[in-house]
Amino acid sequence: MQDRIRVLISTHVGAPWGGVSTLYGDLFRSRFAQLVELYYVDNHPKAGSVSRSGRISQSNLVSAFTYYLHYVALLLRIKPHVVHIATSPGLSFVKQGIAVALAKTLRSRVVLAPHCSYERLLQGNGLWRVYCRFVLGRCNGLIALSKEWLAAQQRLPGCLVEYLPNAIDLEPYRNQPRPRADDDGHVVKILFLGSIGRDKGSFDLVRAAAQLQQILSAAPWQIDLRGEALHPGEPEQVQHLIDASALGDRVHIRPPAFDADKVSCLAGADLFVLPSYHEGMPVSVIEAMAAGLPVVATQVGGIPDLVTDGENGLLVPPGQPQALAEALAGLMGDPGRRTRMGLTGRQHALEGHDLDARVPDLVRFHEKVAAVDRRLIARGRAKSEPPGICQSPEESR
């Protein structure tokens, strides 16, 4: 192909792993990397843990400065037709808002991919909302990962907004056996994947487990929370609540799971739970659905785009442990319903969230945002860099 557009993606892939790292790692290994001239700049080059990456500190300021140096050097060197910037709420949005401004100053068109709820992003005082709307207004394209983001169309008349829900590499899940046979002594395993803390509903899950202890006192079940701190000290607080509720033999905090380990965890579970207070379109739910698990989750962000209540899972209001416990108990006691919901969810994931099928839509969207005559791209290609994925100006030489 001689008329590929140059796309520079600003995101983070690798440790600390999370949904965004999974998404872009899969994207870089997909056909997308052959259909565009793809370049990559790590927007957190000295990332440590999730909790450390979200704080103002000397190391994070050095990391941000390093990122901007690499980012601007790439903008000047490859002159991308489109700069694709992944962002989250809070300090990430502040940092990436500056990246948007730098790209616009250097005459690149910008696609923003906010991996969060629209409502969550705009939470804050008036000054913060003004900043958010200013950044959004500077973008040429916005990827709406959940349907709630389509509301931004009315406020961004000069921006192409398109619903492109998250999609991942589903190959590891295609041959995963489902349903699992339940014998009389079967231990119902409930799995939580994600950051451990208040925002993800970890405390609510422990409180729901305390109620399950009363509702299903004789039934064999256990809950595994696999993840790391979103904010310092929160896993320790969750563990304290587990101990105070005498749930040490039922509820366990375990290290985060990645790659084959994560696939294995999902294969060994019976139920997936995510009681978050806010979400974009969680990759963990897509993975759970692809693994054939029914999902119990909260009605926030893009979760209702994935989970249809009563069909492939159950939805409950955030911050209500009793409702969460009742939903879990209902499925724990009905293996047939778990199986039906799990198979429905798997079909939904295969049909709607397969990255290989989504790549053409992503390419087309970036081409539309580029708004460049493809013949000009072809003529300019002889002067451009050889295509490839690079982490920094040094590595792209």
C-alpha cells in the first residue's frame, strides 16, 4: 500500500498493565500496523505501579518532561497526519491536554481516545470543566468508546465523533471450554480483575461477601480480587475489612494477572464481578465475556453497552452492596442460568469486540480525520520515515 497515512499513537504499553495497555498492545500486533504507517511514543516512559503513576512527584515530573521531549521530536520528524492520544481522567487528562495543544501547534490533526466515562471526566469545579471542554474542542476526532460519549457531538461541532467500542484479540478465548460441569461439591469461583480500591468497588464487594456469608452460609464459594492499588494503601484497607468481617477463608487479594495467567484465571472462574463507580468500556468485562463468564457489574459508563441485564449478566446500582450480594447469590445458586448467560456473553464478545474485525473501522476513521488527499500522501511518502512502531526518537533512527 502506497497511500498509508502516518499515525503517531501516544499511549502506554507494558507494566503497569491495565485495560489501556492491553488494548494498545493488541492494536500494535494487529493489521492496523500494516494498514497505516504507525509510530508510538510512550506517554509514561518511567511507569512503575498504577498508584505511583497517578501522583504529582519528582519522578513523574521527570517522566512527563521526557515524554514531551520524545513526543515533540517525533512530531517534528515524522510529521504525522494524525496524532492519536489515549487519556484517562485526572492528571492523565492534564498531561494529554498539553499533548493535544503541542500537536495542534505543530499542525497535526488530533484524535482523542478518552478511556473513561464522559460524566467522570467532567466531574470537578468550573475551572476543570472549562479546561476539559477546551481540550476536547481542540480535537479533530474523538473515539467514543461508549455510547454516553456520543453526547459530546452536540458540544463539539468541529470534531468527528464516532462510536468505536473497545475491541481486543479474542484468539486466546476462542477455544476455551465452556460450560464447566458442576458437581455437588463444586466451589463457585467469583473473579474480580482490576485496580483494588474504592473506585472499582472493592470495599462494596467485601461488604457484599459478608452478606453472602449469611445468604449462602453452607454453599462452597470464594472470591478472588486480582489487581494492585489504584491509590496507595487501599489494598491494605480492603484486607483489613476482609479480616474484620471474618472472610479470610472466602475472599482473597491476589497479585494482578497478565497474559496467559489472566486467561487461565478466567478459565477457572464461574462468575465475573466488577462493581465500579465509574468506567469507560472495561476490557476486563470483554475478556470475561469472551471467556464465557456471566458478569455482575454496575450500571456505569460503558458497562451497559456490554452487559444486558438478564441476558449475559446482571446490572446493579453502584455503591449498593446488598443489591450486589443478591445478584451474585442468584447466579451462584443457578448453574444453568450462569451457563446460558455466559454463552450469550461470549457470542456478544465475538460478534462485537473482535479487534481483527474492528481494524478496518479504525483505519477508516483515522483517514477521515486526516482529511488529506491520498495522492498527496503517496507523493509525500518518499520524503517520510520508513514505517514502523517506535518508542522514542532515538529508537526510530
